[in-house]
Amino acid sequence: MTGEVTRAEVGAPVTAYHRGGLWALANLRGTPLAEVELPAPAVFDSDDPAVTPDRPKPGRVRLAPQQALLPAAR
């Protein structure tokens, strides 16, 4: 994977970074249920072990306090 890590705006209070097609999104501020549109299907969810590369989570999601997602474009 090449390129620099870039901070992205996806909607307050979610913190987001990406490098190519890999993203990291987290609700670090503790705001309850921060809602965002995922830039790509999530292949990891810190609060849902059922989310995997084979069973990604697409679309609009709500992040609980301290929840993190890793969306990845295929």
C-alpha cells in the first residue's frame, strides 16, 4: 500500500483517517451514537465480532462511544 495517511471529514464527532482504500473511523469523544455514511464497507467493527471481510457492514452506521470501524474498498 502506498501513499500518505490522510485525515478525512466524515461528520462530527467521528475521527477518520485513510490511506488509499483503507479507512479507520472512531467515535473518540464519547458522543452517543454518532451517525456517519461509511466510505466503503467495514471489514472490522470493535463492537460487532460478526463483521468480517467475508461479511462486511455497508451503508450508514451509528458509532457508539469508543467504537471503531475499519472500512476497506475492495
